[in-house]
Amino acid sequence: MDSRTLQAILIVMASLSTISATDIFLPSLPSMATYFEAGEDYTQLTIPVYLLGSLIGAPILGILSDYLPRKRVLLMGLGIFLLGTALCVFAPSLFFLLLARFIQGAGAIVSSVVGWAMIQDLYPGDESAKIMSWMGTIICIAPLVAPGLGGYVHISFGWQGNFVLLFLSGALTFFLILFFGSTIPRPEKVEKLSPLKTFTVYKTIIKNKNFIFYISFFSLLTCAEWCYLTLIPFYFENTLKLTPNIFGLYISGGAAFYILGASFTPMILSVLGTFKALGTGITLTLIGGLLLLIISIFAPACPLLIAFTVGIYFFGTAIIWGPSISKALQSVGDARGAASAVRSLFIIASSAVGGITSSFLNDSSIVVLSLFMLSMAIGCWIIFQKVKKFQV
């Protein structure tokens, strides 16, 4: 196994360990509410508090990784993640648990921020798009498997068992990176890091049209995805009267299409190239969004057709993922760590906006939902036309 492949595998392991922390403990939420003698609404705060930690940790770890060896910053973030996870295991109160989740989230974001910057270091140019797509195929499985695994762990070991499992997997990854991870040589920074320099770097990145255009693709589609995932369970259960075990299969079908799309992306990139692959992905989201709108009007009671059309949408989204990240990070020169942090912030914010938007939609119909998803795809198409003028 060559060195680059080993480093990519280690980054995937770090991503799997940290991403699983988002939802592996979800089956334990009711028991956690009982354990801490708190309302379920308060226990659910463990999710947004974790995301808040990620929002704060991302820009700090991102800029540090542009001035320090990325391996060192990756280990630093994983160390913070392990500290937060250990505190979760021994949390004596809900307030303490929320604080621990904040720390956990602040460290967990390192795999998304520094990890993807390292991939761009290892695989310069458009080669990174294929690698990121391959890695995305593996990583996107974690959110699907984690809750099911968490349920079994909870039954056997209680709610703390899930955090113990996260700690063990994170610790294994930490030591593997410590002993087998390599530091990619990068140009030395002449200027010292300072608050003013940090502000200047992020300001430059945000003003970079290429960067903003490329991260906008996946951000818009992520917003649509989370709006769908947050609303559709209520539509399936309350309007179509499906049981959770049945509509869960339809929702998982969309995720299966995403994995399939990510699997085909390297081949699509080889045949079409990065820019045309982006156009293909956007076209598929437009087709999926339009078909979903038609289904929502003429066959709203057919969950199979809904799942299939959403699957087309997700297939296109998966194709866009790797190339859009690669192109975005290529456009910022050596500031890939900071740029990766901004990308992560955009994705987290887009996910939140999508979830919040769903709360304003009527779950007795999916017409407005389909219009929203189609509008996000149209937004991508409009931006894609502008990107043609600013190709790198």
C-alpha cells in the first residue's frame, strides 16, 4: 500500500469516528431524559449544542492547519473530540453532558476541515475529486448505520455505551495517525498568525468568487436534502399512515441512491472531466426535482415514486459533492485549511436552514417541499452558468 492511500484511509477512519458522534446515540435520547430527570426537549439539545461546537471549532482548526503541520492539528482536534467523548460517558448532569457535547463537536469537525485539506495536499488538482468521491461513498454510510448500531449498544450497555464505543474508535484512529500518519510538506508561512491575519485570510476566502460559487452547489442541495429528511417522516406517517419501519425503508432508499451516485462519480469524472460532471449532477437534480413536483401533484400517495424521484435528486447531489469540494479548495492556494473550515460552516448552516424551513411547511402535502427542492436545483444551475466565466 502506497503512502498516499494509507493517509486517505486514516482520514476516512477519522471521519467515520467523528461523524458517527452526530447520531449514534439518538436511540438513547428517551433513556437519557429519564436518567437525567429532564424533559425530552432538553435532552434533544445535545444535537444543536454539538453543531454549535463544530461551528466554533471549524474556523480555529482551519486557520491553524494552514500555519502548523496538518497532522498535528488533526491530532489536536481528535484529542479534543476524545476529551469531550470521555466527559459524556461520566456526565453527572444534563448541563455537564451538554458542555461535553459542545467540546466533542468542537473537536469532531477537524476531520471535515483538516482531513479534506490534507486530501487536496495529497492529490493535487482534479485527481482529488475522484478520491473525495470514493471517500464520500464510505463516509456517507456512517449516518445510516450509526443509529441502528447505537440501538443495539444501548440495549446491551446503556446510553453510556455509545459514547464508550465512540471513544474507543476515536482513540484507535488517534494512535494510528500518530504512528503512521505523515506530514505533507507545504510552503513555510513567513508571517506569524494573529487575529488580524486570521480575519484577512477568511475575508479573502469569502471574497473569492470561484470558491463561493463551487461551495454553493453542495450547500444549496444540502439545504434541500435536510428539508426533505426533516419533513418527509411526518408526511409518511401522518398523511400516508405508514409505520416507521416501512417509511424508514423509503427514506433509506434515497440514501442508497446517494451511495450509488458517489460510487459512479469516479467513472463519470474519468469520462466527462470535472466541470462536465458537475453539470451532469446538476441536471439530474433538476430532473429529480421536477419529477418530484409532478408526483406530488398527480400521485402524492405513492411512496415508492416519491422515493425514486428523490433518489434521482440525491444521485445527482452525490456526483456534485467531490468535484465541487475539489474545485473550491483548488481556488484558494495554500489557505486550504481555512477554506475547508468555511466550507464546513456553509454545510452546517445549510443543514440548519433546511431543517428550520421544513418546520414552516405543511406536512399534509409535499407540493411546497418539491418546489423548494426544485428551486435549490435551479439555483445551482444558475450559479453553474456563472461559474463558466470563472473557471480555474
